[in-house]
Amino acid sequence: AARCQAAFAPGVPLLAPLRSAGRRARLVVLAAEGDAHAQDIARRFAATADIVVASVAGAETSIPTAGAGRVATVALAPTPTLDDAKRLATLDADVLVDLAGLDAPVGPLLAMRPARRIVTPQDFGAALPGPLVDQPFEGDAALAAALAQSVAGPASAADRQTQESAWRAAVAAHRGGARAAAADGYAQVLAWQPGHPAATYLAAALAREAGDLDAARAGFAAALARTPGHHDARIAALSMAEVERDARRVSELTAEVPGDAPVELLRACGLAWLRIGAPGPAEQFFAAALLQAPFDGETHYNLGVALQSQRRFEDAARAYQRALACNPALTGADFNLGVIFTELGNRDGAIAAFREVVARSPAHVAAHVNLCEALLFAGRIDEWLAAFRRFEAACPDALPLAAQGIEASHYAGDFAALERILEGLRQERYVARGPVELADALEQLLYLLLYVDVEPQMLRRFGATYATAAEQVYGPALPARVERAPGRLRIGYLSADLRNHVMGKMMYQALQHHDRARFDVRLYSLSSTHDDWTGRFMAIADGFVSLAALDDASAVARIAADDLDLLVDLNTHTRGARPALLAAKPSRVQITHVASAGTLGMRTIDFKLTDHFADVPESQADQLEPLLPMDGCVYPYRRIELPATHPYSRLRLGIPADAFVIGAFVNPLKLSRRTLILWREVLERVPRALVACSPLDARLRDVYRRVAHAGGIDPARLVFVPAGRDEGENQARYEVIDVVLDPMPFGGVNGTLEALDRGVPVVTLAGRRHGERTSYSILANLGVTDTVAHTGREYVALAVRLAEDPPFAASVRSAIARGLARSPLTDMPAHTRNLEAAYLEALRRAAPAALAAAGA
């Protein structure tokens, strides 16, 4: 009984808090079937009160009285339920006498308070404690006094039949969608029964349906204030709090819910915590629900989501497997298993799981997307393209299809299909099915659109749309921190590439030169990989934290605990990024850097780092984040030594000695139609020219041939240079290259730096977009601008001149050598001073108090 009281009290409210007008006292006797004591009470009180005997596990019949009347009975389930309690409540009982408490499990029913007063015979003793029973009684006189005491209070202005009729009509109108009639009905009931919890609750539900959230919120709160055990109202209030991401309200509504509360309430508590981004508390509620309902597949699934959100992948996988054992139709469990397998590097397992989902649910957009990506990353190109075609047939208007289609159509060499997709994006023919899908798709698109020629207005529009979606999906930023802990200026770097990865190694050159007397440098890794390069990063940092195993909320809290003045994002929307951390803004100022050739599209980013060459001032109109130009080049330079011996020579590779070799060590996406048209003209004018490609996976060679053919280039003009076993060998590939022709609209960074480091000329076509100016910035800072073109005709002419004018080619190579020896591009201590000056400017603009507190 105590457990029942803890779980339900004070329980579901009476349907009518005030007794109805124009009737006698009403007594309900709760008893086991055939209980002689119940029949005796019914007969003795039939003359002074309306009597109903509620028979547990009995049949509905009637009991004769001393006069001509008969006492009706109501049959209840062997284990009374919420429906039984509601049924008793409609009887409008003044007093309920419990005679069944020792023979049947009626504790939960009593805790639901189906009468105004509940009494039990004295000889029950302490079997049912006080919270469930108002008072014990002994003899008819005591029962009569309890009945008289109950009916002495105020009564409603309407009789029971009128109230019941109005109530049923209002509920029926609500169910039928007649909102105005339902609202009038609930208002009438509340006029007769002020504080009527069920009417208060349903009126609030009606307000929520009509979009009046303030009235709904107030109504649910009023229903709970009247009866805290009104679980429907609590679940509804939780639902509103989770939608509004109101963590304080969720905490209030779940604070006193015990582990043995009704399963529906436990599930609602878990879901509310889960959806506001707190998987730890969610896990506890789902686990408690499973103690009562161990074969509930949906709850096992939700537990898996909570565990997965905490990045406890193995535990989550077991929860999903249990969910599928209970309910094989839970495609979400199969899908999330695929996501986990992807995280753990089990590509075959991921592919199998996603294929299972799309086989059973052909319109499952996310499963199609993940299946395509898994096949692409596995290098199974033909299977990927076939999977994309199935995706297109099943979900032709899905926004994620467009993102996937940009890559697929390019790899297939189908530029006409690519243009159809881009036109569809311009015309907004693709739709997202919810804010999460919208945010995910736009994260991909904002990155992929860097590779294609589209108008700046389109990029600006997508960036603004993503900014709004990100705020909705990831929630509000943390409150701005006012107080600052003393000490040096604290700078954090957030990256998934603090390891043996080109982007991480590029930034290492800048990080190692930070002025440690002025700056406290913290590194936050988003990767679980720990290699020799990770050790190097750890050695040069004041603090190194791996966030890979933490859920988003915990990762944000960990960053925020360091009281950063400035957090630098090194990922943007590249693989491994976690935009939820940037959305929370755990630092006073946030900057995006290095990977950001476009807009990140987040209002919590204060600045995009650039330089005076990489972005023109007019670009700000197409850029959500304010531009912050630093002196020098925004891209750090890195010298890579060649190995003593390597396999790269024209003789070994079968390249003719007199060939003019154009280096194209880029991924296929960079081979845009515009790029291929210009390269085709170069090849036509220089018959001995060849294009050297170097795919990381030899299986991609057919992709390069297909794309070249689609651009009008004979695949026979391609030669393939095997990728090196390490970065030294990769750098040695440039020994066979005469020139690098920068692709467009997403030009080279690392590829440009590598080529120049080996003295190889780079021809670039400077445009307006940042991606069209990366190589220009590098060349300008190197002091070599003779190979910078401003029109397509100049671009082709420069390439042809390098092939046919040896003195010009030699002069360019000499200029490169001089620049490498003493230019601002290669002076990395000076680069870091320029970087620090930009950081100070960002703080001066966005957080001057922090700057002053640090004495900087």
C-alpha cells in the first residue's frame, strides 16, 4: 500500500470535486464478490443514501433491500485499473467503504481517489495506511457520521445527470474536432465545478491544439496543482517542456516521480530528458520502466538512444538488439545499430544494417543516406551509385537526396543530373521532413556546394536557413559568462584532426609557436584516434582533452569548465564535426578557421578567420559570420621532407620524359565542369600534356576516367600516380609534375602548398568566392603572382606558356624558391604572431571585458 501511495498519490482526481446538486448522499461499497458484509451495509443504508456495491472480479447484478428497491452493483477487474477508478469516480460518491483491501489488490485504485472520502472498518487495523484511507470506522453510527461529514460541504449548482451530460458532450466535441463546442463545454463544467482537474487538463490540451501555448502551460500547471498525481497532465506538461527545451521545467516535473510510477509516466520522463539533451537522467527512467515492462521493445529502443547519446556504443547496441528481440518491426533500432557500426569502423555491419532498414522501409531517408555514405567510404562505388538510384526512386523530393546527389552525379560523370539537382535546390523542390533532417542535410550542402558553381545568393540563403535550423535542433547557447577566472588569455582549439591528418598537421605549425607567456592553449579532440601526432599535440598544449567519448552536453560542460576566452573551430562541416558544441557556445568568443572556405552558418560563431587576399570585403554580404582578416596568409605553411629513396620517377611510372604533366592530386569532386573545360583547352593546345591523378584508393581510377570523359577529356590523357605510403612519399609525387592547375570553384590549399614546396608552379584563377582565392592568397604571400589569372582565357594561356616557354617556367620556379626562403608565407613564428593579433582583435570587438581582465 505504501508503494501504491508513493506511485499514485494523490492520484487521478475525481471527475467532480463538488458533489452534484439535488440528490441524496451516495455511498459506494468496495468489496469482493459475494461479500456478506457489503450486502449488509447496502441493505442497512439503502433508506438514507444511494448505494452502489463495486464488486472486484464480480458480476453486475443487484442486491434486494428491505423495501421494494434494489441496490445496484458495478463489476471491476480482478486487478482494478485506471479505467475502473474513472468509472467509480463517475458515480459521484461521497464516501467509499473499502471492504476488499485484504482480499484484492485495490491499493492503486484507492490511491487514485475515486470518491471524496475513503473509509475502512476498524478491524482492518493498519492494513491500509492513512494516506490511502481517510479514517477507520466501527459500527453504523460511525459510518453514518462519516457520510454526513462528507455531504456537509458545498455542492455544485447542477445535478449529476446535467453535469455528466455536459461533460460527455464536451469530450465528444473535442474528439470530433469541434473545438469551439468543446471549449464551451469545458467552460460550463468548470463553472459548475471550479478546479475540475479533468476539465482543466482537457481545456489546456485544447488550447495547445489551437496554438495557445501560454494558456496550455497554465492549464496543465493548474491541473497538477490540484492533483499532482494527474499523470496525463504531467505527461502533457513534460511534452511541452521538452519541445521548448525547458530543462528547469523538465527537472521540476520529474523530480518527485519515483521508479515505481506508472510505466507511461516513466517513459514520458525519459523522453523529456532525452529530447532536451540529457541522456543520463533519461537512461534512469527508461531502466525503471523496463523493471515493470521488461519486454517493451520501444522502451529498450529509447534506452539505446540514451546510451548512444552518451557514446556508450556497446551498451546501446545491446539495448537495440533487445528491442529487436521484443519487436522485430522496430526499424529505428536497426538504423541506430548501423550508426553505431559506422562509429566503430565496422562498415560491413553498418551496410548490412542500413540495407535491412531500406528493405523494410523504402522511404526511410536517413537509412538511404547512411547506406550511400557507408558504401562510398568503403570504396564500393558501383554499389553506392546503385543505392543512390534506389534512394532517388523511393524519395525523389527529399532534401538529403539532393546532398547525396551532388556527389553521386559527379562521380557518375553526369553533369546534366548535377545541374538538375542544383536547379531543384534553387527552386526549393526538395523538402526536409523535420528540423533534424533539415539541419543534417544543410550541413552536408554547405560543404558540398563549395565544389560547384552556384550563385552567392543561394549559399547565403542556405546559410541563413541552417542558422535557424541549428538553433531549433541544438537549442540555445549557454548564458554568457560574466566573471572570468584570473590568468593568461585562454584559447581553445576544437578539432577531429589532432592526429595523423593533413589538417591537424598543418595547424601544428601554428600552434607550436604560440606565446605561452600570454596565451594558455587548450586542445579539444573530437576523435578517438590517439597516434604519434596526437602525442605531439599533447606535448605543446597547456591542456588536451578528448571529447570523443562524451555526449554533447557533457562535452559542452567540459569545455565550459575551462572558462575559455576564445574557442577556434577547425572542422566546420567536415567529417567528424560536432556543431552542437559550437551551438552551445561554451566560450566567450568563437571563431571558425582553416577548413572554412564557405560559411559555417551559425549565429554563435562570432567571426570567420580569413586574410586580406582570401576574402574580398564584398564577400561579407554572402557570409553569415563577420569576416576577421589577419595579416599574412590564413593558411599555415608546412615543410615536408622527402625520403632518401622513393618510387616516383617518370621511367618507373611509364610517363614519357618529354610529357608536360599537370598535377591533379585532388578528389573527384574538385574536377568541376568549368575546371575540365579549361583543362581540355590546355590539353588541346599542348598535345604532349597529360593529367596526373593520384586517388587514395585505386578503385577510384574509373571515376576519374568517367569524370574526365564527361568533361570532354580523353581518358587516355590521364596517368595515375600511386598514393604514397606516408606523407614523405606523397610529397615525392611532385617530382614528376610540371605544373598544378588549380581547380575551381574550390581551389587547393594543402595541394597548393605541397606543390610550391617542391618548386612546382601553380596556376590559379582568382574569383570572388573564398574557395576561388585560397591559392591566390598563398601565392600572393609567397610573392609569386605571375601565375595568377583573372579570366579563364588568362588561366589557359598561363598553363600553355609554362609548357612552351622554358625561360618563363624557370623564372616562376626561381621566384618560388626565393619566396620559400624568405617570404611571409613560410615564416611560421610571424604567422602565429599575426594569428594572435587577430584573436586579440576578436576579443576586443566581442569580449573587451575578458581582454581587460587578462591584462592583454
